[in-house]
Amino acid sequence: MAYKTNDTIIGDIEQRGIITPCSIEGTFVGQRYVQTTDATATTILTLPITTSPSTGLRFHVNISAIKQDGSSAAYTGGFATATVFYNGTSMVPVNLVAIGFTTTASFGISAAFSMDGNSLVLKVTGLAATVINWVASFEYFTIKV
């Protein structure tokens, strides 16, 4: 069976032990920016998910945050992967993991995935009385079984 991505054949794979083959519907990449000024969770991305039976979404993100006043270096390492699928009735999250940041002096920022109806939502939370600039670089693809 040949698999395609972005209309380019990437190889033939012999199918063993898989009852239903799956197809990848292309890979999409992008970035979103947001600025927070307090400790309120702020949506940086909302991604609607197709509600056709046996459809899934695999989402990878890298989040960076920088204090605008320059008192701290960039805080990066907010790497995470989320997977959800539609089971014919509702969206089912497979793994909406906590997103941790790596830095020499973590200052209490956070980011988290959640579901809102049929959409995957990514929110970031800054600090009280602190302006933080956020960038989320992401890649996702849909899978149909």
C-alpha cells in the first residue's frame, strides 16, 4: 500500500496485522502569537476537528514565552503532542498532556490543551502584572481510518 502526504508518494508499506488501513490527509504548519498581561488563561489557538466517523488529529506544538521588559531570557521547551479522534458520537482526547517549560529560572508560566466541543484549544497563562509575548509553532495532520 502506498501512503501519500501533500500529494507526494513517500513509499510503499507492506500492511501486516492492520485490519483497516489509514490515510494521512496532509500536514499543516503554522504559528500563532498572543500577549498576556496577567494570570488569566488566554486562548492562543482553536483548531476545529472534522466530525466524520473514524477521523483523528495529531497535533505537535512548541511554545516560547518572553517577558517584554527583558528581565528574563526566552522561556522555551513547551513541547507537547495532543491526539484526539471522533468516535461517531463525540470527540475523544487520547492524550492532552501538560506542557512544561525548560529554563534556568522558571517564572510560573503555563500552557494547556483542552477540548471545547469539536475543537482542540491551546491556552497559555502568564503572570499578574507582567507582559509576556507568546509564540506557538505547530504542525498537525488528520488521520482517517
